[in-house]
Amino acid sequence: MTTARTSTRSPAAPADRVVLAQATRAGDVGVDDASARPWLVHEALAVPLAAVAQESAVAEAVSVHELLLEWHAVASVLQGLTESPRTREEIRSRGCDVAELVLMSPVQPRQTFCTVGNYARQVVEAAIDAGDGSDGPGANGRRDAALMDVERRKRDGQPYICLTSSHRVSGPRGHLTLPVELETLDWEVEVAAVLGAEGTGAAAVAGYCLANDLTVRSRVLRSDVPTLGSDWVQSKGMPGSLPLGPWFVPTWQVPDVCALRLQLYLNNRLMQDDCAADMIFGVDEQIAYLARHTVLAAGDVVCTGSPAGFGAHHQRFLRPGDEVRASVAELGEQEITCVAQSNAGDVSSSDNPEGNPPERSSIHDRARACPGRDS
């Protein structure tokens, strides 16, 4: 799991944008993190959403997740707040340094989906690395076959998506404890699409987060049942293996998902660097595929695939002492430090590194209960 921590430097939000975070002040962390609330962030400063929202429909929200549950009712209010010059002035004049906050995962999904093999250059890279390796005589043939397969999938195929445990979700900054026997933990920087509820009750993309879909590469395939395919429980089930955040960035702040540039650094060495335009299936295609086969709900997260440059390609997996920095300029930056599991076998964690909010009544239920507040 990950242990939440404050940053040694301010994790600034994208320039000229106001985004949301789920956070608490560093000195306020309690047993259940009940003090965590939605914050509005502009560059390196932040204020609680309630301080700016005042009498609006979002003022009573205790979490970003709660906002997603009523997205059809609150999206226009949030858009007005995040695009208002007055909000920026409020944050500049009253905001605290983001470095003073403990940043949680901005969302706590009920369902977490991960799209596999969805970046063309990564698929081709994996094919070249297979068999006799990238320098072997068969590499060119594998590359050509992979390129043809990518084109076939774009034309006739469907996304390959797995469902993983939401208990994997952790915050964007902290320590990740590596079990002693774990030798092939790999990184996958991704754009995570976050769903919100529409007026019809259907779910649609409300915004985006940065994700790192950490995967135990040696456990994807099982030698005891080689014909049964991938084992996503073993390979993508470790607690803390899906850092999300730091920001929740609404769709109106991301006009072109394909223009997002994903990067991941290991100990300041660039390992992944590509744009979301390399996706084989776009975000809308992935959501449409899921909606045909299962029920989607507000707060669900879809990790949309990862570009070339996995540890498997570099022949280097995560180990204690490693510093992992994932970033998408418009979605923020994560910093995770890998630490060894203690001899006692304890897995260290914060009291609630995910920032899970307590069960509360809905925004509008609480608004109706307030004297003088319109329903």
C-alpha cells in the first residue's frame, strides 16, 4: 500500500486552469480522514470548494465522488466556478500552498476498468521484444505482423478491457511498500476517464485523472493454466498499485484528450513518453464497449491504456529506493517512492490513504435541510 505524505515541493495545477482535488491539511489527518474535502486548485494554491461555492449547489459536497453522483445537477455550477476570474482571485488572495495539503485520490471508484494493449507503439514494441529479442532475426517480421494487427484492430476489433479491484486505488504521492517476493512490478502511466451521472441515470465521462496502473508482469500469464489467458487478479490486484490524481480535471478543461502527453520517469530517467493520440481505441469507443457489456455508474474509472516504455521493455522493474514520477501536464504529476516491506511483514499505510469520505446524505438532501436554502 501507499503511505500518504505532503510534498517537498508544490505540485502545481495546470497553468490558467482551476481543477479539483480531494485533500486535507497536513495537521488535520484523523483516524478516518473525515476532514478530507474537495478543494479548488489554481497553480500552486488551493482553497476549499465550500469557501468559494458559498450558497451554490456544490457548497455542501464532502467529496469529489459525491459531486460525480449528481454530475447532471452540479456540472454547470462547477464549470461556472472553475472558469470564473473571481475564483482565481479568491484562490490567489486566500489560498494556502498546495504543499501544505495531504492529497488523496480524487475519486474512489466502485468499479475500476483497465484497457490493455491500447497504444499502437507499445503493442509493436512488445512484439519486437518477444521471441529472439529486438536484435534477433525475427524482430522485423514480428514488427510487421504487429503493425498489421494494429490496423486490423482499428478497423474490425474491439477494446480489450479488464475489471480490477478498486482497493488498488491510492493517493498520488507517498511510499509504496514492495513485498519481499515481488520482483517484476512494472509501471504504466495512463489517462483515467472518470464517469459522472447524467440526468437519465446513465454514466458519461465527467473528467480525467492521471493514473499509474502498476502491474506484476510475471503474474499476467500463469504456467499452470497456460491456455486460460491473463490473470488480472494476481497481476493487478496489489493494494496501492493504482495511484490516482492528484487532480480531477473536468472535461471542459480537456478539449482534446488525444493531445495529452504522458510521461513517466524512473529515478529521473525518462522511460515512457508519448501522446494519447497513439491510442488504438479512443475514450468514447472504450466507454461505448463497456456500456454494451456491463452497467456503468457515476464514479467508475476507466484507465485507458499506456504507451510504450514498460519496465519489461527496459528490462528493469521496480525495487526499493526507486522514485517514480508520472505526469500529464494537464492532469498533474505523481511522485511515488518504493520501500521494502519490513521484516515483520507489515505493509505500511496511512490511516486512509485513499481519502475515502464518510457516508453522508446527498448534496441536495442537505441543501433542503438548511433553512432558507432553495431545493
